[in-house]
Amino acid sequence: AQTIHQWPVAEIKAVGSPLSLGCTIKGKSSPNLYWYWQATGGTLQQLFYSITVGQVESVVQLNLSASRPKDDQFILSTEKLLLSHSGFYLCAWSLGRIANSDYTFGSGTRLLVI
Amino acid sequence: GEKVEQHESTLSVREGDSAVINCTYTDTASSYFPWYKQEAGKSLHFVIDIRSNVDRKQSQRLIVLLDKKAKRFSLHITATQPEDSAIYFCAASTSSGSWQLIFGSGTQLTVMP
């Protein structure tokens, strides 16, 4: 069975500090991977997507970057956190184009920037 | 680009009644419309979807209607139960730009016993 694992579960970080959030997919090869951000009480904003290793497309950057170092791994990072980065970060995967395949979210990482 | 508007920010119904959540979209090329449920403090869980080749889909107590002319789709939850209480998000994606899923703002559904 396919599993999607996000780490860490939660973080409290200081403004200006670096951040790295991870997402791993097990059980499927060559998944399409996505990062979403949800402000507290808000809607979901797609940040990045990747359809192959080493390639990442930006949708909305929010002073964040993403990388796909391995087929099953997607990393979201920044060198300097802002207060506005607080929220809930969700990774998702699909096998094909969204309209043609299941789209599954991970359990998310809750980030508080203070 | 595509915009999805979710009309009800909150919705309260009595247990056993039906709940209806409405969404509209702007891009006529949109062809895939999923719905997700988010319980408090948790991630999103897929509940039902509809594609543009049909105008109605049902899965147990969930019915999704799609009106392509009006660019409107809706989620109907029949015989609501307290465990249906959650935030529901509608979303839309196009076949051509389908690396992106555009979400509505969410509807907090409360089912009162």
C-alpha cells in the first residue's frame, strides 16, 4: 500500500531561523508531488509541484523553496522564516494528472513562527 | 487563472437533515471537481468527486451536482450525522493545467444532535 509520511509533525521556530520540512512517498514509483500551505482558519494554497526528480515548479513562492532530491522525497525549505510562514503544510501525491488520478494528502506539519 | 468561490463559510443543520454546500468556478476548462473533508486539527480527506462528463454522482449519503452552464457545483449530505461535522473544501482542476488544484475557502459544517 502507498503511504505518505510528513515530518516533523509540528515545529515552533523563531523568525529568521531556517526551516526544512519533508515528505516521503512509499509504495509508488514516480509519483507527482505537491506542497500546500494552509493559514490558520484559511483555505489551501498550492505552493509547488514536481513531476520528476530534480524538477520543481513554483505556483506561489511565499519566500519558500522546494526540492525533489529523490523520486520518493519532496522537501520544502527556507533560510529565513517569517511570521507569515506560520500555518499548516500539507504534502500530496498523485500518479497522473490530478483530473485523472487519485490525489492523496499527507497528515501535515503544523508550523508556528514566533 | 481559475478561481473557486465557496459560498457558505458556516452551515449548521440538525442531525438527520440535509446539508448543501455550493461552489462556483470561473474557468470553463475546469473538468474535475473533488471535495475534501478536514476534521479539527487534521489533514484533508477525500470524500467525493465529479468529472465534467456527468452532472450527478452519488456515494452513499453524498451527492455531488455539477451545472456546467452556471459553472456551479454542490455537495449534498443527506441524513446528516454528528460525525459529518468538519470543514468541507471544494476544489477544481482543468485537464490542461491539471498540476494545480484550486480550492475554495471552506465551509464549517456543524451537525447538531
